[in-house]
Amino acid sequence: MVVLFCAAGARADIYDITFINVTFSATCIGGKGTCTEVLNGSALYDAVANTATGSISLTGSLNASLIYGIPPQCTAPGCLDLSGKVLYDPNALSGYNPIEVSPTLPTFDAPTPQPVGGGPDGTLLFVPRMCGGDQPACNTAGAFPGGPNADYQITSGTYTSVDVGPSPVPEPASWALVFCGLMALVTLRRRSLAANR
């Protein structure tokens, strides 16, 4: 008798993630007052394929609709996508570093609002020196900083994350489970043929 032990695959999930008033603050250019940028919106995140689609916007003196992925350019000191995918402004002009946000979510099990991860290793907003070349308020008095390249930490903000179902992309554990099942069938077939000889 042959027994094959195959670990059950971990569930591959898609999460509906919503950002709620994720706020970044800094002294305005010109030194008068505090300027803020606020991230809001939601996206469906596939934890297996590591992709996301949705509508996420940064508003303030910088205004950008952000998508998830690897920006086409990241040459400035402090840019965030060196460690992987981030939220970034796809409308940055060719040859310019885009505005980027790297959200840190402490858990995907967050059906009620939870604080977005902060601190120097948490959620950051990267504002390049020229703000992607497409921001009319960049580097003007009374605007959020845009010049020298810098990363800004969040000052407040929450998120929710709801599991909305399995990913259509099988994760490696699922492939292993399928392989184990096929091996069991092959073994049983061989034993059956050997017994009939």
C-alpha cells in the first residue's frame, strides 16, 4: 500500500483594500504653515500575483491618480520602488521620477479600520525634486515640498482589508497539491498493471 502525504495549499486570496485619509504633513515651501497630502481610495489586491487594480488618489497641492507597479524610472535618491512595487503616478513626464507611495499594511485581516503602518520603515510618500514634471504647484510657495528629493512619513490614516475570494492564479502550494494527486494516480495505475500481468 502506498500513502502520499501532500500538504493542503494555503488559500490564495484577493483583498479589497481601502485607504482612508492617509495623511502626510510637512512645512510648506516658503516656510509658512503646514501643508498636507492625503491618500484615499480602494483597490483589489491579488496576494498571489502581487497585482492591484483600483482608484487611489493623492490630493493636496500635489494631485495624482496612483497605480500599483514598478515605475518606469527611479533614479533619484530616496525613491521607493527599489524594494519592489509601489503606488506611483503614471502621468509623470518621460525622464522624470514619479511621485510614489509605499503603504505598509500590518495585516490583511482588517474589516474594521486599522492604522496604516508608520515610522521610518512604514508608509512613506516620495516627492521627487521636480514632482514628475506634471505638477503645476510643485516647488511653489505654499505648496507641499517638492524640492530636494525626500521621503515623508505618514502622520495619520487608516485602512480596511476584506478577503473577497480566491485568486485565479494558483500559488505554488496548489501546484504541489495537483502534482501529488497525479503521482498517486500514476502509482495506482502502475500497481494495477503489475497485478494484471
